[in-house]
Amino acid sequence: MIAARSYERSPRIANPRTVRAATARRMGRASRARYATLVRMLAVLLCILFLLMGYVVLTSSRTGLSYAVARADAQREALQEETMRLDDRIAALRSDDRLAELAARLGMRQPQRFAVVREDEPRIARAGSHFRLLSSLAGFLVPAVAARP
């Protein structure tokens, strides 16, 4: 009888499903709260790491471009020096004194009179095709640029 009495006196839970869900929610929040600080710290560290890696990539790109500019400047100077050397050589080869000396060695002299000579255009022999149909079809396959006279 004593056992029956204690059972009757214990308060009855109105809706056990709500209590079970509340307990599950409370346990889930506690579990998430344990790792929330760790997750936040990892997120901050990832952001900082991303920014630092971006800085390193941009710096290395800038350094590579500065080396490329220096190489291009050196190449430009070398080409300018070579151009100046070649211009001097062309001027020396075109000099009138040198050309007069070469003409004298070859026995050339100034002409006494000038003459205009006209030449007829050479005639081109055309070979007859054995397959006239195929040769006329081949004319369609020639590009327009090559077909112009």
C-alpha cells in the first residue's frame, strides 16, 4: 500500500514528447556551445590565412613582372645598339666614295647616252588537259586570293 501511495503522489508529466524534445534541444545546444569557440577561431584563422596567401601571390606576381620589365629593357637596349651598328654599316656600304671605287675596279663608267629598252611579255605555253571536266572543277577549289591576276 505504501508503494501505491507514492505512485499516486508523484506528479504526472503532461506531455512527455515536449519534454523529450526540450531535452534533446538542450543537449544539442550544449554540444554546439562546446565547439562554437573553436569554429569561430578556425574561421578567423582561415580568413587571415586567405588574406596572407593573397598578399604573397600578388607580391610574387609583381616581382615576376618587374623581372620581365628589366629583361625587356635590357633587350631593347641591345636591339638599339645593334640597330645603330647596322645603320653605320649600311651608311659605310652606301657611301659614294666606296661605290665609285668598286665601279672603277669593275671598269664601269658613266654612260654617254641613255636608251629606253622595251621587252615584250614572254608567252606562256599552256598544256592541254586530258581531263577537261576535272580541270574546270578544280578552278572552283582555288581560293579567291590566288585566282586574282
